[in-house]
Amino acid sequence: MTDKNKPSELKIRRAKASDAASLAVLSGELGYPVTTAEMRLRLSRLKPPAGNAVFVAEARGEVIGWLHASVSYLLEVALRVEVNGLVVSEKQRSNGAGAQLLEAAERWARGKRCVNMSVRSNIVRERAHAFYLRHGYEHYKTQKAFRKPL
């Protein structure tokens, strides 16, 4: 990667409704296309705000990545935060934005008194798997996901 592709002043902040268009584009890069209007609606539905956090990575005024995390209240495991989605723009990957987004989510989780972070990653996303392993996550389970349209 050349220096011109590296963000000069990377800023991590909470997402705003006005970020919806950028978040939608990045969601498409992740393989989940969505309109700006639908993304704005999804952001507004993340209630309660205390249980959800959406962080964005911004470079030179442009949103280049996002991470959505939520507190998981489950019967079978201790209180944890789940990384529901993490994406960095293809042209900005490997510049530290993903790591900084993950660090922001981990700080937020500690503030919620969570004892673990959890993330699920599609089996085909080998680059993502290596990223999480580099950042201290361990592969502890492989499972199948099922879905039923309603």
C-alpha cells in the first residue's frame, strides 16, 4: 500500500444519522447491499443506545470504515459484547482503521463491564480471520447458521 492510501489523521467516533450513505456503501462492500434510507432506519432502530454502539473510522472527512457492536445478554454465557459487523473500505484496508475500530469497541465493552468480546466471521473470510487472531481473538467454535424467511 502506498502512503497516499494511508489516512493521514484517522479519527474514530460514534456514527451519526448523516453517515448513513457512507455506511450503506461500506455495507455493500461487505456483501450486504442496502439503500441509504434503509441504513438510516436501521441506525435509528438500534435501541437502547446503551446496548449498541456504531463506531466509524474517518480519514480526511471521509468515512472509511464502521463497526457495530452490541451487548449480548445470554443465559448460557457471561455478559459480553458481540461485534455484529466490521468493514473497512477495500482501498483503505491494512492501514490500522480496523484495529482502531476494534479497540474502540473493546473500550466500550469494558465500560459496560463485559467480560468477553465475541465475533462471528463467515468461513470464506480468511483475511478477516487472520485479522482477529492478530488482535488476540481465538477461534473457539465452528458452527452453521440457519435462517428462515418470515
